Amino acid sequence: MTKKFIIFSLALLLLAPTVILSAGKVRVAVMEFENNAASQWSSYGLGKAAQDALVTALVESGNFSVIERQKIDMLLAEQGFGESGRVTPQSAAKIGKLLGVQIIITGSVTQFGREETGGGIAGLVGGKVVEWSGALDARMINVDTGEIMDVAKGEGTITEGGARIKGVHLATSGGYNERAGEVMLEAVEDIVEQFSEKVENLKETMGSSAKVALVKDGKVYLNVGSNYGVEVGDIFVILSEGEAIIDPDTGLELDRETSVTGRLEVMEVKAKVSICRIVNGNANKGDLAKKK
């Protein structure tokens, strides 16, 4: 991957509309990664470097539609969520719904460093090798449930160096920010590969439940479509939600009481909407619809 191509890809993301939509792809937002590397790297933009690298790799994989970083930063500031990337499973659901995505990806830079080795005859001939390395953890959070659906790790290493003849270096080390970006691009390749392997399972899992967006003229409109893998003929059971069951220790919602009130058959599927007929029972706006 050339540097010009990487820069061009990032520029396209910044100039793109709010969401790069494509039917059948999982819609994601990537938060800025937390920088948990050694303290001497705390002032470097490793979290943003990891975020940008992951966005680029996700788009290039062809499996994901990714929201632009500027939109995320603006929303986080407006909603008072605090520093970018500091997203908990509890807040991910709200952020994801406001951004119009299915998955929030958060993570951390767990390691970053630079190691130099070399030698030679003083003042005459010598050389050095510089190795840059980094490691990342990433988590996929379902915005509908706040559940961590998958985790992945990635590592990146680049090596540079060269000879020195009579005080003249034939190759020199690059800048910290440039090398950080290159290391992160290599590290996120592992993460995207792991996430991409599970895309179909993710779409099937997320497409198994939906909500009633509208009931009109005998038709029921669900808030999922071909983007979640819904097909004509699919059957959904309508569940009316009742009281939430809250964990007294964490305050998180563990489950919610439900009762079956109807049954739907999908008659038409659009990119983000499924139009159904009522087989029996009834459906109301806001009801949960679970695919059989």
C-alpha cells in the first residue's frame, strides 16, 4: 500500500457524506482509540492514528460502511460524551442510534515503541536498524443492545535503517507521527481480517431483531431491510416490550419482559426498510420484531 494511496483514502473519508452507505454492508462508527502505551508516548496522537488507520482498512475491505470522523467528534461534543473514544457499552447504544450505525468500534493502543540497534567503526563505516512496533485491542459493540459482540487484537512492526560511511547516513529514520501511522495501518489489518470473517454472522445476528417503525394502511414497516439481510418471505414475531430488568449492581439492563402480540410476513424489502403484512394479531409502532 503506497503512502499516496493512504493519504488519498483518508482525504476521501473527510470529504465524504455523513455515512458511506452500501446495501448489505455493516454500518460502523470507529471511535478514537485510547492511548494506553508507555507514558513517554502519551503526547503523541496514537489514538487518532489507530482510528484513521482502522477506518481506511474497513472501507478498503468492502464489508463495512463507515461514518466520517468529523461527524463523530461533533456529535460527541454536542452530546457531552467527553473525550472521543471514551465510549462505554452503556453509551454506545445512544451514540450509535444518533449516528445511524449498527456497530460502534472502540479500542486502545496497548503498546508502541521504538528500538534502535547498530554499530561499526567510529568515524568510518557503520549502520543502524530502527524497529517500530505497536499493538491494538478493538471491540465491536452492538448499538441495539450495548453488547460487546466481538473482540480482536492486531500487531504491527516496521523496520528501517541503513549504512553510514564517513559520517554520511545513507538512510535515516522517519518522524514519529509518520511511523506511528504506518505501524497502526499494519496492526489494523489483523483486526479487519478478524472482523470481516464474522460479517455474515454479525448481519444475521443483528437482522434477527428489529422494531416497528410505522403501521399504516394494513402494512407494517420494520426498521431493517436488505442492509440486515432481510428477505421476502421472512417471518417476524411481534413482541410488546414491558418492564426492564435492571442489574442492581451495575445499573445495566439485563433483559426486558415481552409478550407475543402478532406475527408478520415480509412482502417487500428495501435498503433499510421491510414492508410486512400482518398474519395474525397486531403490531404497534415501537414494538420489537424478532425473526423466526
